Amino acid sequence: MEIKVEKPQKGEQKIIVELTELEFQKYYDQAIQKLSGQINVKGFRPGKIPKSIVEQHVRKEMIEATAADLAMPVTYTETVKKEKIDAIGRPQVTIKNANPLIYEAVIPIYPEVKIDGYKNIKLSKNKVNVKQEEIDEEINRLKKSHSKYVEAERPAEKGDRVEINFDGFDEDGVQLDNTSSKNHPLVIGDNSFVPGFEEQLVGMKKGDQKEVKVTFPADYFHEPFQNKKVNFKVKLVRHEIMHIPDLDEEFIEHIVKKKMSVEEFKKLVKEQLEKNKEMDEKSKQESELMNKIADITKVDIQQSLIDDEVEYMIKEQKAEMKERGLDFKDYLDATQQTEEELKKTKEEEAKKRIKVRFGLQEAFKQENIEISDDEMKEALTKELEVMAAMNYKPTHQHLHGLQNKLYNMLKLEKLVKKLTK
């Protein structure tokens, strides 16, 4: 195999790989074997068709293209390793000759990165402080989240959960379209309905009927109803009040799954709030650092890297929408754009992400930041303990990705500490 390596230019390296006839024959034979399992020839079992018969039933160009698909990943990897090319993205490959195979690959390589002014970056960190009212507020939130609703005997008040039947009419008494509902649930005071509606339910009891008058907001999403006065005939068909549990040892054991005094529980809540604030502060610092790194990083970014990053961002968006039960095509229709148009809108963000990555790698290099095996092992063990608690068993691929993520996260933490005032 002959390899020609051209001088690197602006973040890319060009190589030309030429296989001998003998070398290419090996991949040609592999292609024959692969294709023999994909075609049907009377009298032969798939995968057991002789070479001469495959060549009669499959176009020569198809066999050579399949051989090239088999040869290029192997020979490309060998070439990059042998020539010590610092590849950082997918190559752009052009086939120059089919048989024997000659191809050219333009490879994105690690570019020259400058972070002028990096030493002047100073990150601020606010001291974490948890106030008593924050502890009380969190405990009340926990109590409410574990509360139960019971049938009410008193008149409705703010915070009660109700179900209502209603019909809407204009000022002339004509019933309006799309203003009727049966057993419509709402919590009085959550402001999920038209402003001014829920307040007028206060004082009603189950079975009561009432006329509720409201004026729709000027910026209401449905234009025909903007500033419109509507009279609703309302009947309260269900009324429940929230029963909030007492803060006692029985409630605490239900929450933390072990016996604990009220004072111990309050201390635990405080510690968790402090941990959450520490994490928020850490995120703010990391975000501040990334923005500053993006501002000062000077690097030539190849379009192929930007395209790859945009593809990854679109893939992320699709996965997030799928998790939330949303359809990506519906999103494109609602925003009146094609996927290609959406990709264009993400290019600037993609450039920033790439600049940040290159800038951080340069900063890690300048600060000699490394992560030891023990540090990696400790971080990975903690993550796996969390996954085990959630009954989640990571795949080999997920585990590999997690290790890379933790490695960079630990480096970033060390850099943030060095730059904090």
C-alpha cells in the first residue's frame, strides 16, 4: 500500500492511499462473499454462491464499490495511525480509481489554537448560605407534594381543587363556540384559567351554580377573544381540599425511608439545599468560563466540523423531543421551516461549542491538568451507584461515553478551581 501525505493546511491534512492489485483482491473477494449472501440465484444457497456466478449476476461497479466500502475503513485507520495524524473529525473521501483502489481523504486535524488573555480570566464564586425560611419553604413543599385531597364540606377557598361544568355566552346571550366543558379540573388560585375567573369560584359549594363574568386579555392567543366580555354559567360538581400531613416521625420515615427525628430531618434538608446551591454555583462558574473562553479563542474551524456538530445538535433535539412525547416533524411544521433551514440556524451555536472545546483543551494543556486513574475510578463509582439505585444498567457503549464525559468534567472542575478568585 502506497501512502502520500501532503503538508497540512489550515486545520486539514490530505492523504492519498493506493492499494496494490494483490491488496485490493483481498477486499474484492470479501465483497463477493458479502454479496453472495444478498442475492438469490436458482440452485444455490445464499452465501454459498461461487465467485464466477456472483460476477455474472452483480454489476462489476457494485462489486468494486462494496470492496471499496470494506477496504477504506481498515486502510484509513492504519494510515492515520502509521502517519500519526491527529484526526478530529470525519474525513471527506474521494475515490480516484476503482480497481485497484486509489482514494483521497481530506482529514480535519487538530488546529492551531490561541487563547490570548486566558491568564487574566478570574471567576467569581458566591458564598453559599441557606436561610431558615428556605428550609421551611422546602419542608412545606415536601408536605404539599405528599398531601391528599379529601371531599370538602365548607365553601371553596383559594388552593382548593374543584371540577366545574361551564358554558360561555356573549353579552347578547348567544352561546360561544369552544367555551363549554364538563368536569373541568382546576386548582383555585393557580391562574390556569382566564384572569378573574377563578377568584369568583371562592365561596361556592358542591352543586352551586353561578354566573361568572370575565374580560379576556388584550394579548389572548385566540384573536377573536381579545378584549371580549364573556359570561360563563358555571356549576361546581366536585370540591376537594388539600389535607397536608404533619411534620412528624411517621411522615419523615415515609419520605427518607428510615427513622429520623424532626431536628435530624431539618438538618438533612438544609444539607441538601446547600448541596443544590453549591451545584448551581458550580454551573454558573462553568458557564461563565465557557463564555469567556469562547470570546478569546482564536481558531480556524473547518466546515466539516461545524456540519458534524450541527448534526449532533439536531440528533440531541430529536431525542429530547421524543422523550417528551413530541414529534420532530410537527415541530418543523409549527415553526414553518425545513430541517435544512433549522440546521442553518444552529451553525453559530455549533461554532461556539467547537471554539469552547478547543479553547478548554488548550487551557488544560497550559495548566498541565490531568486526571489520575484513582480520580476517574472514584467519580465512575459514584455515577454507577446512582444508576444502580435507579435500577439502570448501562450498556458498554454508554459506559464508554460516561467515562469520557466524567474525564472532561473532572478536568473542567480543576480548571475552574484554578481560576476562581
